[in-house]
Amino acid sequence: MWSRYTYFFKSKNKCFLYNSLSNSLAELKLEDYEMLENLRANNLPLADEELEKQLRQLKVIVDNDMDEINKVKYINLLNRNENRRLILTINPTLACNFNCPYCFENEHSNIYMHDLVEEKIILFIKKHVGLKALDVTWFGGEPLLAFDRIVSMTKKMQNLGLNYKAGMITNGYLLTEKVISKLESLAISSIQITIDGMADLHNTRRCLKSGKPTFDKILQNIDLLQKVNPQIRLNVRVNVDKTNYADFLELYKFLKDKHYPTLNVNLAFVKDMTGCYKCNHSYDMQEQAQIVKDLLQKYGLDFSMVFPRSERYECAIRNRNALVIGPEGELYKCWNDVGNKSKIIGNIDGKITNEALLLRYLVAADPFEDPKCQECFLLPVCGGGCPYSRIQNEYEGTNINTCLYIKDHLKDFLVTHAEYKNHLSSNLNK
């Protein structure tokens, strides 16, 4: 049968086929496009066995769409119950040296992790039978305020005989030469740093608690990081809202012109997840889509958000072996919840204190049980969107749009992706 997850369309005198089950996009000759459209419209079989084989590989022809969706659902269920890998986000402190208006950390107390909690974390890891790998993300607060704790705990985790890797989310201000020199031994292979615009604007949004600027210091630290440890993936996140969008393009070009070897610049639209960002500066879904289209089509910027990403691997909050550990040993499922006592699900001793909340994160608001999602063409690549927001909608009365912002602009984004791929191919063949 012809899959309902197939989209035929024309644009700029070209013909395309996109399938969301395989997340595949193909450019077709006009005669092939018209033939396939006619066959599908009349539900006719294919006479060409080789062509049918190719279309089955693309999931354009399937035995049953529901069986294909069940495969996607099954993969998600397997990943939710993966027990060989432990995914931990560890907050060695909730203290932060910055004062950002949109950040949930502003109201947190200056709590630091003690030795006893560190020991309990190591014991907690050891209790996981059959564990083969340990992935850690250092988070905060500002994790580099507790760098000695990171060093101490890392050494103990590296001695557990597991496949260990780590990353860090930091504001970058304390990324000193001393810290950078130790990153490789700490198995930190990726670092995310937020810069919210060029110097003047960034310094109004991401200043020290004293009010002093941070832009120049962060850039100096990034220069040193790329010089000393060029193998570390550097992700610069730019939190964009209506107050700083104009600076984004300038910052993007400024950073790209530095030719850092492992740099990725990621646009992240500010969302009011906790109610602490009082002013309504955030963009809605339609505005987000238009902004990204402009950046792609007018300026040729490349983002992973251009093409539908296959979300077969859901957000880690759905995984029973993914946890966020606070500095006092309290457990959360999502780092949006850190510091919120009502969102604690248990403690590092292994005791579950809020089973109802834990189960919500693991199985509630499932897109595969949502009639609206079941009817959506993009379900195979969307996976229902952010589960945290879906759970908020179901249990807390919010009305957050969890759909992909490309949903109502799919044609434009697919064509832009095809043009970008053709451009890359042309350059490689020169």
C-alpha cells in the first residue's frame, strides 16, 4: 500500500518526494513524479519490481502504516527501558555567578555538594546491575564554581570500569587556563556556552551578579579552549527572543569568521518554562518558523533545524536510567525542575518520594496514545515534541504548542534543505 506518510510536491520547477517514516527526501524527474502521483491517486500497483524495491526502502510503499508506526513506538519503548547506560546530569552546585533575566537559577540558593553526597552518588552508580556505560553532563548553577568537586567525582567514576564520557554546560566565564588544561583528563568531550549577542547586548543580558560585563572574558576563554583543546566540541547557544534577535546574525558571522575547528552555533528560542521570565518577549511558533526561514533563505545559514530530525530517541526524561542529581542528592527527571522541591522524585539513597510524578515523566502524555498526534503526518519524526511540555499541558493546565515549528511550513524547509545539499555537492565536485 502507499504510505500516508508520503508527501509529493513541486517547487521552483522541481519535483520532490518526502517520507516521514524514513525521513527521506528525493528529487524526482517530472515524468517519474507524474507517474507515481497517478499510481498513488488511483491506488494502483507498481509493475516495475526494482522501482517498488526502492520505494519500499524509502517507506513510500509499506504493508501497513500502523505496523510501521508500531515499529517507531517499539524503538521508543526499548530506549525508555535501556539498562546498560546510565545518563546523569549532575549539579555540583546551584550557585551561579551570572544574573540572567530569563534563567530559572536566579531564585536558587547557593548550595554546594558535600563529600557525603559525592560518595552516595558513586554507590548509587555501583548499584546498577549490568551497567556498561556512564554519560554525565555537568550542570548547575554554574558547575565551574564547584570545579574541584567535578575533578574529585570524575576520578571516582572513571575507576568504575565503565565506558565513561562527559559534557558540560557552562556560562564560560570561569573557563580558565587551569580548567582547560584538565578537561581532557576529565573526559569532557563537549562544552556548551551561551552568548546572547554582540558585546553590548550580551552584557546587558548575561552580566555578573555585580553587574560587570562578561563578553570579552568569555571570548578570551573560548579562544584558549580552541587553541589548547581543539578536539572538544564547542556549542555556542544563543538564547533568542524579541529583545536580541537583531544581534543574532552579526554574532553568527563573527564567530564563524574565527574558524574555530569544532564550533557549532545553535539558535535557541527562549521559552517561559517556569513563569520566572515575566515579560512576554518570547516568539510564538509561527514567528519562530519565519525567523529560521529568513536566516536560511536570505542569509544561507545552516542549522540542524532545517530538516526534520528523527526523534526516535526521545528526550532522556522518558528513560528510566536518566536522572538529574541535585547538590544535596535529590533526584529530578528534568533539569528544568532543579531547585524546585515539588518536582523532586526521590533521593540518591534510592528512595522514591514522588512516584506519581516519576510515572508522569516516564509514560504520561504519550504522543502514540494522543489522537491528534496519531493523525499527524510528522509523528514519525516529531515524536510528539517536548515531553516536559506535554506533561505540563496535561497536568498543569498549560497550553504550550509542542508541535515542530516546521509543521505549517514543511514545503519551504524541505526545499531549502535540498538546495543546501545541492550547494554542498556542487562545491565538493569543483
